Amino acid sequence: MAIPLIDAPVPDSVRATAPKLKRNGKSAKDPAVVILTTIVCAILLLIIGFPLYGLLTSAFAPKGLEVLARMVTDPVNHRIIANTLLLGLIVGTTGTLVGFLFAYAQVKVKFRGKRALHLLAMIPIVAPPFAVATAVITLFGRNGAITNGIFGWQADIYGLPGLTIVLSLSFFPVAYMNIRGMLESLDPSLDEAAAGLGASKLRVFFTVTIPMLVPGLAGSFLLLFVESIADLANPLVLGGDYTVLASRAYLAVTGEFNMQAGAAYSLTLMLPALLVFLVQRYWVSRKSVVSITGKPAGATEQISAPSIRIPVLVIVGFLAALIVSIYATVLAGGFLKVPGVNNELTLAHYQFVLAGLGSKAMVDTTILALIAAPIAGLLGMLIGWLVVRKLKRASGLIDFIGMLGLAIPGTVLGIGYLITYNKPVNIFGLQVFPALAGGSAILAGAVAIVMVYIARSLPSGQRAAVSALQQIHPAIEEASTSLGADSATTFRKVTLPLIQSALLTGLTFAFARSMTTLSPIVFLTTPGIKIMTSQILAEVDSGRFGNAFAYCTVLIGIVLLVILLLNVIIRKVVFRGQSHRR
Amino acid sequence: MDNLTAADPTPITADASEFAPALESGQVTLSALTKRYGNRVDDPIAVDSVDLDIRAGEFVTLLGPSGCGKTSTLRMIAGFETPTSGHVTVDGTDMVSVPPNKRPMSMVFQSYALFPHLSVRQNVAYGLRLKKTSEKRLREEVDTALTIMNLMPYAERAPHQLSGGQQQRVALARALVMRPKVLLFDEPLSNLDAKLRVQMRNEIRRLQKRLGITSIFVTHDQDEAMTLSDRIVVMNQGRIEQIDVPEQVYRHPSSIFVADFIGRANFLDATLLVDPVDGRARAFALGLEREVATHPDVSLEGEVLLMVRPESVILTPNPAADSVHGEVGRVLSAIFHGESVEYEVETDTGSIVALVSDPAANEIFEPMDTVSVGIKADRGWLLPVHAES
Ligand SMILES: Nc1ncnc2c1ncn2[C@@H]1O[C@H](COP(=O)(O)OP(=O)(O)OP(=O)(O)O)[C@@H](O)[C@H]1O
Ligand SMILES: [Mg+2]
């Protein structure tokens, strides 16, 4: 697909002499832009377009239609849909609340240890999905080290309560970052103005701060809603008989070997996810009163009034302690024979992960994520640049497709890949490429895994690029053009260095997300390629929590190490000597 | 920042002729140049069939109110916007199919648009590097450009370590070093403070005269246009209202719009008595019959107005409504500006603004004083009421 080039409405009198004119002044004549746009579109089609298409055709095949029909008629399916939506609503609310409390404490409340709190809030981003669930079972489950060990209580955390706790603690960082950004960019003079009118601190909070944050809160809620209804890992481990659409689709594919049913359940899951994503994107973000890019207009006043400070700090402190104990369990659990039950020290789990049977997963996963991250990061920058600077009409669509990796549940994407790429792709009877996923795939399915990694991790870089570019005056790039640089050169020599921190963000998130993603991967792993997250699932399933904890710890370690290296490489080597003001 | 600004008043010196283009190159022609944003025929026209011939080495200013299409016109010349129709040619070569990075032009932006991640020297060298200039040659050229612009002491600094004026010089050096046939400026001085603006514009003018590079300069500041230009192009709503040397634009504006936009003007009801001959005619205005210069479109058929600049109005005490002094009026307000006093005077013809320069202390009128109102000989300009272009 190329960008539309439309003839100008030139009056006939002029057309006779004038050479053919192209309308869109932004891009029409630049071959580099046309080529880059074509490449981007082709990639998006491969990693998102085709699999979605495959999923849709499968869901609307006879067997799929049968399941779709039963969605409406069968009370069991009603139950599953209701479960899914309820989970989304609850986690959306609690996660946003936790994120808000952390952000509020971080920005507005006076206390020591802000940096530590910030790091604590960021840990879930680099942690694999099972870490929290497994640790929570170990601590608070039927034989939980705390519930049973200390209080002698046989707690049942399987089902909705456990899912709520685990998902809220896993996903709240998204809300935290969103709301923190908003709180920081709120003009403190507003607070001051309200206080100057005689409002007490508490009233300022409810009449000024909260209303200004409503778009941010709503946006976070919706994002968390999408994330939690899409989650597969935790319902599998912790769901008990609380079935949600994601786990149902998984069962259909891996247990009942009914691909069409899987597609139908996925489609049902995708609808609310997509709808909420659209609302978030086109309604909430438009309503936002605070400019996201705005720098703080002054130092934010830190609240020291006890009526706010003490309750906020107590709750945040409790949550922080919970998070610390969970990750401490992950860390320690890897060294215990049967964590929580037989607490003898052992190195067997780490030996299994680092040197034994489990080490292939570590190597495979890291390599694939290392391949996917730079592609996703650069692709994100490129799409951001095309969307903000170069394309007019196609820009909204391309931006939207790029962001779909965030909106489409991983389960959906994984099933889509399996359906579309488990056989060679033929166009007009010609084989374009061989099978990429499934048992007979080339490279044991590694290609499909890298593709799904890219699709999943593209949005963060793209969003960072879009907002970074919107802050850079377009004249800077025009100056480069005016000095003789073509579009590609300008992108390389001017744009990319200027958005290097967006690139770094993109790469970091791409790598972390690739390493920690599970829901699409469980459908794509083959005997020939092992992925850590799906290995962890297997270990947890068979009750070998020690191995799971060791895997989780190693995975977190790898992610942190690579992020550290990325920072060093990008800042010191790639853009060496090009200091620039932030 | 303060000490940086203080370092600015170093005029551009050195020998600038190095960057002079080959003689008689840089002739720019716009023909029927039109821009309509949006693709529907009823979308408003930003630039409406502009025709303009710019001689090699000429300094032309595009002047007009906000939104009249100056920037759009300039950006079409630079190639950043594609014309909806019409042509841009440089030295006879049609530019429409030439991408902006291949056009023999350099643009200086309002926001300076320096590359923030490169030093001053790297900024100036950027374009030459792309041309694969040899390292030695590149150094010489960049040094010359930096010297001309008095930027040598700042060569290794980052752009944000410079004052606004210095940043604008870097932008200019970066453009000059490319030896363009045409220099394009989009309100380059509007981010500077008033004093620096005057100083920079004098320097730009000196440099341009010396180098003889064709320059197209967009501004909405009439002072800038008057002092810089060989010719001024006054635009309004996408159309050219007038193209002329500054003095003509000021004294003999082609329309009420131009008269009003450039400087200040009184428009007085007048009656034409005879058809104009050789651009002059007799008309009755401000209580007297007078001989005035007339706009070519003035004829006995249409209504006319007499344009008088405030500084051409003469106020005299000892009121006497006679054939010498014209009408009698009453002073409504008197504002002391220092070098001049501005009066608003109420007459039978309407209220008139007068600017009396360098008044003696005892000659300043007070509100409610009665004065007689006259016009300096030969300063009136008779305009048709509906002169639209
Ligand atoms: N990219 C664009 N898309 C749509 N309309 C535009 C665009 N750029 C300019 N316009 C419109 O075209 C008209 C002319 O704009 P232009 O920027 O050329 O004005 P200008 O004379 O430079 O004004 P100013 O003095 O404010 O810079 C305006 O009505 C403006 O709204
Ligand atoms: Mg403009």
C-alpha cells in the first residue's frame, strides 16, 4: 500500500501547460518516504493484518459460527463473558487506584525514599507474569507461608479475589506512570490559586486535583481493563474455576484442538478490548485538559498536612511492603526445595535453569527478544516519524494499526498467528513463504515468535516517538531538507538523534515486553524452541514452584542487565559526542 | 543570558564577497502560483494566483497581515508545499518537479531551527558535509562563514548556549555557506527584542547588498519591509495588492487596504472636479479645492477618498476658515510622544489624526483648542473607494 497521490483540481486552462501536479505537499515527491511507507505497511500487514484476517475467517467458518452462536444462547458462555468483564472492571478500578496512590505520594506528598518507591512501582514491568501469582500462592494460598504458616488459616485465593490482587499488583505501573505524568504537568499555580481562595488542602484535593485528573484516571482505567481481560497467565494459574474468555480460548486450542472455537472465543474477547481501546484513544485522550508535553510550571508543593499525608503513606506503605514481600519470595523461592513447604536451601532450581534442561529456554528467549527489540524500536520511531511528519491522510490509519498490538489480546494474536502461519502462505498459487508457526514451521517457529514480539512491543516505542516528535519543531527537519538532505538522511542525522530517549524507551519496553509476554507465545512454542514464560507455565502447572521462581529471577535479571547495557550503548556509543539539551 | 545578549552588538564584518553567487543568477519568477489547502474546490484559497518577477540580486519583501498567505508563498518557493497550480522558476528552470533539498535555495526560519544536538560549527558544516566536500575545503568554507558572521568565538558551543541574536547568525551562516542562488527568510527577526531586531536587519541588508544574493523576506512588520526592501509585495487574502518600491507603497498605495496597512492614514471624503490628467486632478476636500495626485483608477464616475498621512496634516492656530487654511477643527486629544505630538482633531469632514514632529513647547495645542486644518502641498493621494487591487 502506498500513500494516496491524488491529482490536484487544476483548472483546464492551467492543466494544458502545467506538468502533472501532486497534491500533498508534505510527501508527494519524496521517493524515500514512499519506499519507507511501503515497507512499514508491509511489515504491519505481516505482523498484525494477516493474522487478524486469518482469525476472522476462522471464527466465521461453520465451526466457529457455531461457537459464536452459542455465545448468545449458552448460559455457560454468558458466565464466561460476565466473568471476563467483571474482572476487567474490578482490576481497572483497583489498579488505577493503586497507581493513583503511588503517583500521588510520589509527586505531592512529602516523605523520604521517593526513588525507592519509584523503582518498586516499576518492577512489575520487567517481571514475568507468573512471578506475582506464584509468590502470592506461596505466601497467601491454602498452605501459604503467611496465611497458614502464621495465622493458621486455609485461605482460598483461587478465583476472583486472587486474580484481583495479582492483576492489580501486576498492571498498576501503567496507571502509575500515566497519572504521575499528569500530576507533574499540572500547573501548581492552580493549586495555589485555589488555596489562595481559602480552600483547605483537602478541598483543593477534591475540587482541583481530582477533576483535573479525571481524563488520566479514565484513560488508566480503560488501559488496565484491556490488559486484565486479555491476561492469560494468571487465570491459568490462579483462576480456579473462574473461567475467562482468554483461558477458555486457550483450552479450546490446546485441550480440545478446536481452532475455530478458539478463534470464536478470541473474537468475543477482542470486541470489548478493541472498543475500550477506541474509547480510550479517541475520546478520553481528546478530553485531556492537561498538556502531556507540558513541563512543570514551577516546583510542585509537597503536602505535609497529616490529614492527607498519613492515610496516603500508610496505604502506600502497606502496598509497598506487599510488593517487596512478593518479590522477596520470588528471589528466595528459587533457593528453597519446596518454597513455603520445605524450606531447605538448594541450588538445584538454578542449576536447572542456568545449566540444565531449562537453559535452552533462557538462551532462546533472550536471543529472540534481542532480535525483536531493535526492529520494534526502530519501526516504532519510523512509524512515529511518518505519522507526525510525513503522511497526511494515511497517518491516522497507520498509527492505529501500529497501536493494535496493545489493544488486541495476546491470546487473540497468538491464535491468529497459529491459524495464518501454520501452513505455507500462498498468493495466487505461489508460495510466498513457508510455514512460520506450528509443528512444521521453519526455524521451529522462531520467525513467528519474533514477529509476535514485534507486534506486541511496537506500541510503546511508537507512542514515545509520536510524543517526542510533536515536541520538536518541524522547522528543524525542514532546515535539514533546505540544506540538501533527503528524507532518509534527515531522519538518520537529525530526527533520530533528537528522539534518542524515545528510542531508548522504545527499545527498553520492547525488550522487557518481549521477554515477559506469554499469552501469544503459548500457541507458538514448538519442541524445537523454548520460551521462558511458557516454561514457567509448565513448571507452575506441575507444582515445581522452585524452578518457576528461579526462572522468574533469572528472567528479571536478564531484562535488567540488557536495559542497563542498552542505556550505556545508546548514550555512549551510538550518539557519542552529540550532547543535546533535553 | 544577559551577558550573552550584551555580547551581540558586534557588527558583521570581514570580507563577505566570498559567498557572492555568479553574476546575474537567482532570477525568480512566480506565475499564477496558487495554493489551496484541502482538496475540495470550495476550500479557501491560501495563495491566489500570484504573479511575481524577482530580479537577480533583488531584495523583495512579502508583507501583509496574518494569514494572508506569505508563508505559504515562501514555502512553495522553497518546495515545502506543492502548489495547487502555477509555477516557480529560478533562472528559467521550473522548480515544481524539483524536491526541496535539490533547489538552489536556503531558508532561514523564524525559530532559527538550529540542530540542537550539533555544535555551531557542525551546524554550519551540515549542508556541505552532505555535498561530500573535502575535509580541508569544508573547514575553510565554514571558517569563512563563521568569520563573516562574527561567530568564531562560539564555534564549539551548542546552540542553546547562544543568545537569540547569535543563534540567528548561525542560521544565516548555515544558509550562506551553501552558496544558494536565493535566500528565503520567514520572519527571521520576530523572536528578537526590538533593539536587536533593528541591528540584525541592518546587518542582513548590508550583507545582502554586498553579496547580491536574491532574497525573499517574509514579514508582517512594515518597518522591516520599508528599511530592507528593494521592492515590497503587499499581500491580502492570498492576493497581491501592490508590488512597488517602499516609497511608492507608502506615498501612493494602490488601495485603501495598502494605505491602511502600511503606516497610518486619514481617509477624507472628497469630490473629484475634473477627470485626472497625467495622474493629477483637482478635487474638493477638507474645505478647499486642491490639486492632488490620483490613483490610475480614479474617474468622475466613482466615489473617491483623499488619503493623507498624519505627518502631512498641518495644524495652525488663529483659526480662519479661508481659502488658504481649509477647514476649522477642534482638538479632541493631544498625546505627547517625545519626538512628536499626536492630535485627534474633530472637523466637519470627520475626525483627523495629525502628527506634528518636534514641536516647540509653546506650540502644543490643548484639547478643546480650535485650530485650522491643512495638508502639506502635494501629499494627498486620491483613491477610488472600491479600489480592491
Ligand atoms: N498546513 C495548512 N493546512 C491548512 N491551511 C493552512 C495551512 N497552512 C496555512 N493555512 C492557511 O492558509 C492561509 C495562509 O497561511 P500562511 O501561513 O501562508 O499565512 P501568513 O501570511 O504567513 O500568516 P502569518 O503572518 O500569521 O505567519 C491561512 O488562512 C492559514 O490558515
Ligand atoms: Mg507566516
